[in-house]
Amino acid sequence: MKTKQKRFLEIDLVKGIAVILMIAFHFAFDLAYFANQNIDLGLTNIWWFIGRSAAILFLLVVGINLTISKENAFTKKQNILKKFLKKGLKIFGLGLLITLVTYILFPQEFILFGILHLIGLSIILSIPFLKFEKLNLILGSALIIIGIALQTMKFNFSFLLWLGLIPQNFASFDYFPLMPWFGLILIGIFIGNTCYKNKKNSLIKKENALTKTFCFLGKNSLVIYLIHQPLLIALLYLRGLA
């Protein structure tokens, strides 16, 4: 019989908060893009902050969950390499599906390397880093700094787009290259190895209606990510806004 993996409610809670922020940002984006509403999504606007906050929380939690998954694999004597390869390829495959769908519907701004591509590849790349603590904090911070610097540059080639080297005239609905974003996952691994190593109990001892709702969203974040945009866009069409 397959053993159910233990969940830490505070992690699901954070993911649930990230889901709410993600939906709020994407609804604002859809209103601006599909309904031609005058909504500023630029760097100085609250909506940009909300969208980036959702991504940051998600990716930190990805890193934390990788350390918990590693501990569970050790406990169950599972093959970590096989487990992480399978999981990473599955999520990367979902990213490729989104690439295909957005290429058909929005060929000018389709998603070539979005957050699912990033997470899928990062799960595989994280394998040799799972045993480190402070080194991940240092490397993660360095990748973030380098990635932020790269965002101010443009290049005449596109084959390293996934790494963070942005080509000229590149446009995409969703773009999350390894630099800086893999840095957040490494920092998440640092947090996980520091705070959740050999940890048995969740910080949340009792749930109420609010925490249960957020935890439910967190537990189902991948499914919600895949379906929420089609639902939001369909809602706009039904309301005659798009």
C-alpha cells in the first residue's frame, strides 16, 4: 500500500495565499489585455508587486518541499534521482503543453519558458544541491543578483533564453528563466534544510475555516494554476467584457 506523504499545514497555507495573489494578478492582467481596461501592470504598480509576490512564495515553497520530499524518500528508501526526474519531467511536460496551447492561441506572445518549465527543470537541477544548507543561500542569492542584472540586457541570440539571456524583441505572457528564479528555489532548499530537517509536526496545530480554505487552495495549487486562466477568460467573455 502507498504511504501518504505527511503535509505541513503552514506550507499549504503559504501556497494558498500565493494562489489568491496569482488569481488576483491574472484577473487584473486579463481585464487589461482582453477587456481593454485601463489597468497599470508596470513595475511601479501594486499589481506587479502582487504578481511577483505570488511567484516568490510559490518558488520558495517549491524549494522547501523538495527538502521534505528528499527526507520522505530517505525514510521510504526510495530512489531520489528517479523520483525527482519523474516529477520534474512531468511538470516540465505540462509547461510544454502550455507552450503549445499559447502558441496556437497567441503566437506573438506565447509562453516559451514559463513558471512550469522553470519548476520542472529546477526539480531536476536541484538534486545535487539538496544536501547543502548555507551554500544554497549563497548560490541562490548570487543567481538572483546576476539574473536581475541580466534583465537590463538584450542579446542577439535566443538559445540561452531559458537561462536568462533575453533576446531582442522578445515578448511572452509568462517568462521565468533560471536566473534569477532558480535562486529562489535554492533559497527555499536552504530554508527547508534549516527548518524542516527531521521535523515531524506542523506549526499549525488547529485549523479554522480560513486556514482550511487556504490549505485547500495550497494542496491543489497545480490544478488551480492550470484551470484558472481559462475560467477567468471565459468569465470575461460571458460578461461581454472580452
